[in-house]
Amino acid sequence: MPLRKVPHSLVPIQSIECEAYAFPFQKAESDGTETWDKTTLILTRIQAGGETGLGYTYGDPPTAQIVRSILAPAVMGQSAFDIQKLWFAMLERVRNTGRPGIASMAIASVDTALWDLKAKLLKQPLSVLLGQVRPAVAAYGSGGFTSLSKSELENQLDSWLELGITRVKIKIGREPEKDPERVRIARETIGPDTELYVDANGAYDCKQALTMAETLAIHDVRWFEEPVSSDDLNGLHSIRNRAPVAIEIAAGEYGYDPEYYVRMLDAQAVDVAQIDATRCLGITGFLKAAAICETHFIPISAHTAPSLHIHLGCALPHMRHVEYFSDHAWVESQAFEGAIQARNGLLAPDLSCAGLGLELKLQDIQSKRVA
């Protein structure tokens, strides 16, 4: 039976909206270099052909203003199927605004909404539309903030083990002299059979990081994330070459465009590249960055936003796992019906739902809307 062709002109984009919603925490959280007391969801909705596509990023409210005032005119009236065309059009629109950074995040929210919309128009789960290669992707538990007490840290680690997660990550770097004890506590809590990762968020200098790497090896830490700033590619290269061989060096979450990964991999800076669709220009940008990593035989890991990244995780063969970040897992459960939950250590999309499989809980979150 031949496929019925639907002219693109029949599905023009009819509206685009973008709003910011702030989700406060009961107490402030911190990592090696930053402290925060809320997470703000930037939500974009695009309508065409009787469907609504959802896309989002995590940032500050001005991100939504960029979507409304700068990006929306490039999208309105165009075909919902022309994602590549619209992606490049949005890049042109922010030339004088400044990119990478907040403009890349704004584009990310629109691009993801376009992919969700396209999948819904075609009545396909996004992972299937992208070319699913596995039914589920491994998760790793992530949080372990430096602001947590010993008991809070232990409880969070235990909660991930109860979900069948066999890889967990904690933050270090705020008080380097206390980091060896934090790592010891984490290893004692999770036992010998769970992989332990640490994330310094760029808090160390190169020599500090190399000294810490020797301590991490004692506790069988397998992953050392951003031991120095992700902009210090020479420093990452030096640490990767000199750290104990069992410890992988990971970075890349602040890659705001695919070209960043060319520079990172040319510098031989990492063993695993982290990519974030909410920063790296959306799903389109993620796919381009992932292809660059594949040509360098470097595995990838998705940074945060598990309900979004699960579809990419199931579609990319060299994706190792998706970060099940505690903050974002909670925010997404508050904001969306269908938010992903880890089961038996895995994240699996609901193949009965088209697109991302998310429905906005608009009434539940309306009070969290910010200007």
C-alpha cells in the first residue's frame, strides 16, 4: 500500500508560546562551585495540524523572552516538518544576540518542541521516529549534593539502589579536604558492586585533581566528571593522561553547540562526552554532537533532563546511559504526566504515546509561573 503524501503546507505552525516556571526546594543545594534554591523550567509549546509539541530547557526566565521575541518570528507559519530549516533559521536570528549560552538554550526548547510535534503528527514515539535501537537505556543516579548531611547522602544513595540503579554519582569539590571522607561514605553505603562516580563541577585546579584522582582510585571510583573547568581542555587532557587508568574523565555538559565537541575531542580531553539537549541546541544539536563523538569512537552520556533524553538514549547505539538527576526527575514529575521513572535501573519510553510522551499539568504548575 503506497504511503499517503501530506503536503507540508497543510501543517503550518499556527502558534508558539513560551513560559517560565520556578520550582523552589525546601532548602538550598550546592555542588563544588554553585549554590541554588530552585530550578526554573522554560517550557515551549508549538501548535500545528491539531497537535501541540512540548519542548523545554532549564534556565532563567529571560530564556523565555528570547523564544518569544527573537525565535518565534522565525518559526511562525513555517512547516512543522522542516526542522533542519528552522534550526538554521533560529541560529541566524541569534547572531547578534550572542550564542552560545542562553540563546542556545532558547533554541533547544523550540527545537525539542518541533521534534515532539513532528512525532505527534506522525503518531510515533520520538524514540521510534529517531530510529530506536534498544527498548530501554541505563540510568545512573545523580545528586549527592555537597549540601547534604551524612544521613541525607546515605538515604539518597539507598533510594537509587532501591530502584535497581547500579551507578551513582555524588558531588565533590566545595571543601576539598572533606572530599575523601564523602567518597568513603558513599562507597561504604553502596557496597562494592555499584559503580561510583564523582563530579567536581570544575572546582579543582589540575594538580588538585590529579592528587584527588589517586584517592578516588582507592575507593574504586570509575568516573571523574569536570575535575577542572570544561573550558580547560588542556587541563582535562593532562588529567586524562595521568589519572589512574580505571578512572574515566567525563565532561561536556556545557557544550552549547556541536562544534564544542570537535574542539574537545581534538584535544583528547575526555573518555566519555556528556551532551545535553537542553543546552546543545535541542535534539537536532544533540544528534549532530553525538555523530561527532561517534566518529572519534568516544561514548556519550546524556546530561540531566531524563524525560527528554530517554528517547535519544534509546536511539543512539553509542549512548552509555542517561543521568537520572534528582532535581530534574522531581521537576518533570511535577510538570508532566508521563514523566519518566527509573525501574530496575533502566529508563524506558512508553511506546503507546506519541512524541515525548509528556502531557503538561498546567493547572498544577500555574502558580509557579514567573514573569
